[in-house]
Amino acid sequence: MTNEAIQTLVNSWVPDLEFTEEGSQFLNINVQPEQLHHFMNQLKSNTETQFDYLFCLSGVDWGKELGVVYHLESTVHRHIIVVKVKTEDRENPTFDSVSDIWATAEFHEREVFDFFGIKFNNHPNLKNLFLTEDWERFPLRKDFVDEVNMIIK
């Protein structure tokens, strides 16, 4: 399935999606937080898309917004897409978990929670994966400052 065909199909599911290719060979789809779980479930379960493999889930700090980027592949149809979700709420960034759709998301979401402070609704075990329980800040956010370990030139 071509990027254009995927775009046409998923646009029939959710009409107001934003699409970009950003100089990449993969179609990039920006989805609203309230649409995320349903949309991702459709991407996996629809016979034309069958995105059965979540091969990367990353937290991102875009400065004004925090978000998550999902790289999905269909091992059946051999196509790949990128799905992005963002929020301007830096105090309580929250998205729905996709760990019930792809089991591998459970650990990736815990890592994003640890390093970015992004919470995932309905996650089965959302707790720190790498940092200690008393860690209070999020070291991969752009506004993170560590006066003790930071090297300033």
C-alpha cells in the first residue's frame, strides 16, 4: 500500500488528521490525544493496514509541546508509518496507553514516563523503569537543569 493509499484510507476514519512526509519515505500522521487509542487500534485491526508491529515508541520534547512518536510496520503488507501525538500541557502530559494493542509498548511507555514525565492512561504498571522512585525531575526534557552534573561551556 502506498503512502497516498494509506492517507486516503485513514482519512476516511478520522477526517481531520494532519499528514506530513518531512523528507522521509514514511508517511507521518499527527493525531489528537483524544483520538489516539481508537486510531491506533484501527491501524492494527484493519485488514488493509494490519500494523501489527510497533518497532519504536519515543518521547519527544519539542519545546512548547511534549509528545510521543510511534513507528509502526505491517509485517503482512510491508508498509511503515509514523504516528505522532502532542500536548501543550507540560504540567500533566497524558495520553492513552497502547500497551493493550501492542504488548511491547508497556516498557517503552514506562521509559517515556521515567524520562519525560508523560503519563499513560490505562497502563498496567506505570512506574519508573530506570530512575529511582525519589527522582523528581525529567532528565530528557529540554528545560531539565542539573547544576551538579551539567557541563557548561
